[in-house]
Amino acid sequence: MMNKDLILREKLAVQRTHLANQTTFLSFLRTSMYFFVAGLSIESFFAFSKTLLVMWIFFGLAFALCGYGVLNFFKNRRMILENERHIGGYKDDFLK
């Protein structure tokens, strides 16, 4: 007989892992938006000759962070789904 508490614990662990992956993606997105807004507002707050260069550096960082966050999300999602199949041996024992 299979322990049903173990099944629930494994399902909850997988769900927590999915939620942690989503939270990490949203953190990357939030940080990239901060850099984008910093690039938009740099000219309003500071008056020096290199504001345009600094603005484009902020924009570049924002898009790089967003791109890295998207790639990281899908890479981790694929790994989670692949490893979730390895947990699946309990389903056969449970259905018996």
C-alpha cells in the first residue's frame, strides 16, 4: 500500500517549485522595468553631456535582463517538467 501523504507532499513540492520559478521570472521582469524607467528618467534628473549614453546603457541592461529572465524561466520550466516525470512512479503503485 502506498502512503498518500507522500504523494501529496511530492505534488506540493512540485507546485512550490513551479511557483518559485514564476516568482524568479517576475523578479527579473521587475528589475528590467526599473532599469528601463531609470533610462527614461535619467535626462530629467541629471544634466551632463553623457546622458544619452547612460540612457542607452540602462535600456540595454533592461532588455538583457528581460531576455535572460525569459530564457531562465523556460529552461527551468523544462527541467521541472522533465524531473516531474521521474517522480511519477508512485502513480502506478497508487492505482493498484
